[in-house]
Amino acid sequence: MEIEVRDAGGYPEKEIGKTLMLKAFAPGGPLAKASDDKSDCDALAGLFASALNQFRNPGAHTRRTFQDALEAMEELMLAQSSAWR
């Protein structure tokens, strides 16, 4: 997730974690909707920052493989649910 947010927002590799999410989804940030107000932006940034912390290390910084297909599906469902905005 971190890799995709960094790429989509045009951020350098040194931008990581919670700080990256808060910048990317902040009002006026590259991944925020222009129609969203500050509370909507803050909520989305918080969602992504929290999800990143949950699935972090090493998963946030690398491409992962899963031995349990259900675990992979759960993470994909979380990522996909945010894409429907």
C-alpha cells in the first residue's frame, strides 16, 4: 500500500509511513478529492495511516508473498474498499 500511495502521489522513496499518508490525503494533497472537506480528508488519511501500521514491516516497504490466501484476500479487500471512493 505504501509503495502505491508514494507512486500515485509522486513522493520520493524517503517518504514513508503515517507522515506519507497524512500528506497524500490532506486537503489539497495529491490523493485527496477536491470535493472533500477537511474532516473527510482527515478521516481517509487516518484510515490509511492506521491500515499501514497494521500491515507494516516488512509488508509496507516491499512486495510480499503470502502462504495463506485468506490473509492476502483480506488485505486486498481493505485496499479495494478504499479505491471505491
